[in-house]
Amino acid sequence: MKKHERESLLKNFFPFFVLLEILIAIIFLQQFNSEKRTLDEKLLTQMKLCSYTMKCDGFDLDFVPSSKKIETNTLYKEHGIYSYFSVPTADDFLMKVILPSKSYEEKIYLVKRSLIMDMLIFSIFIIVIALLFSFYALKPLRKALNLNEEFVKDILHDFNTPISSMIINFKLLKKEIGGNKKISRLENNVETILTLQKNLQTFLKGIDTQKERFDLVDLLQKRILYFNELYPDIVYTIEMENVSLHTSKDAFTRIIDNILSNAGKYNVANGTVCIFLEEERLVIEDSGIGIKYPSKIFQRFYKEQDRGIGIGMHIVKKLCDELSIGIKIESKERKGTKVILDLSEVIDK
């Protein structure tokens, strides 16, 4: 089950389960109060029989002076459980029948235990019903998502033939007329399409996290050469000594590509992108237009500009989570953006 399907399942399950549990708790609370009243009535009846027959197993007896303030045949619960009854042969005294507090607490405990056991059984039943309801509610959503994913997969598959044809024809063209800037730009555009295709494949299929060792500066220099062709007016600089990483090179490259692509795409004219290392944190800082709501940048399909489809940074976050790389965004509008990658878990030490 995919993450968004789990989220939908939980969001259906918990409200339904909690509401039913609250309803069951109210019913059982009323049942407990009813059982308690029944127990009190039963105790009063037993005390009354005790006063008549003097067979008082479990009860203590006492005699107190009669008073108009004392109400007979009533169960009192102040400083113990007791009741007063008239004594036929002694009008000046009342018989006080007392149930030890410990005995009363034990009887209440038995009532509680019985109801709690019943409530647990009902709760298990509610869990099953809530799960069945949630899966039933999830079914049309899963069907729609599967149709959507199949549609995107078909499009991605159909992209392969024209992209492969373009790459082959560019190579043939370069052999015939030689390389020039226009052909290089067209080749870079094809590379951009391939990057988007890989992002969509990652979004649909998941991430290959097979680890390997590679040089960080070497990788950054190669990716900067590529983005220099796309954004020739942007100045890219690397201010760091080389370090070796041990992680998925393909996944890490896609992280860097998405960040550098945004740094170039949303930069100002003749802007800069500076890459440097602070301890074990890789910082990519640009002089671009900035982000209005940095906290939303990792949300799927969120975008603040008309360009793009809004999944690039969502995929970056997904890749970072898979590779155990912490990521933080610091940005202000018209002040630029700083992306900070915590490489402490992937630096080859």
C-alpha cells in the first residue's frame, strides 16, 4: 500500500473508529450507572432483610439513638455504606446496618470489570467494522489513482521512442555538420526531458537506493557544466574541498539536478548559484526570486510560479528521506534561496 493510500485509509479509519468508541463509551457509562443503581437497590434490600431476620452475613450492626434528622430505609454513602432501620421493641433506637467500604469497592470493581470486558469485545468488533468501512471507502480512490498511474506510465513509455530518435539524430547531425551551440542546447533540452521522465518514474515506482562511493565535487562540476548550457547567464561557483559520499549516486544526482534546476530557472538575470560545505552540510545558495511559503515547498503539486508541475521538490524530499539526508529550505522573496543538505549520514568517513 502506497503512502497516500495509507494516509487516506487512516483518515477514514480513525474518525469513524473514534466516533463509535465515544458512542460506545457513553452507552457503557450509562450502563455502569444503571448497574450501580441496581447494586445499591440490592444492597438496601439485603440490609432491610438483615434488620428483620438478624441474619447479617457481610454486614456489621450498630444501634444509635433515634432522631428526626435520620431517614430510615435509605442508603447512605458518607463515611461508609450504611442504612438505618426502626427497631420494633425500642422506639428510642435505630438499627444501623453497615457494609464495609472494602466490600462495596469489591462489588463495584466486579461491575466495572464485567463492563470493561464487554467494552473491549465491542471495541474489537468496531475496529473490524471501521477497517472494512475504510477499505470500502478507499476502493474507488485506489481505482482512480491506478488509472491515473497507468495513464502516466503509458505516456512515459511513449516518450521513449521519440526521445531515443532525437538523441540518435542529434549524434548523426553532429557527425555531418559538426558540433555547435544550437545542437548542444537541443541536446540539453532532451536531457531536461529525460530528467523530468526520471522524476515521474521515481514518483510512480519508488527509488533505487543501491549504494556506491563517488566524489561530491566531481559530480557537482559535471552537473554545473550541464546547467551552464541551460542557463548561460548564471554564474555557478563551488567553494569546497572534495569529499567522498557513500549512497545512491543516481538518487543523489536527481536531488542535485532538481535543486540546481530551480536555482537557475527562478534566478534573476546574471544571478549566482554558490555551492559550499559547512561542516557536513552541503549548502546551495542562489540569488533568485525566493519562495513565498518555504514550508509548503515539499508538498506534492505545490508551485508558486506557472512553470513546472510542482513535483520536483516533493521528489527531492522523498529522495532525501530514503537516503537519510536531512533537508532544510531558507528563503525570502526577492532575497534568494538557500537549500541545506545534511550529509552526515552519507559522507564516507
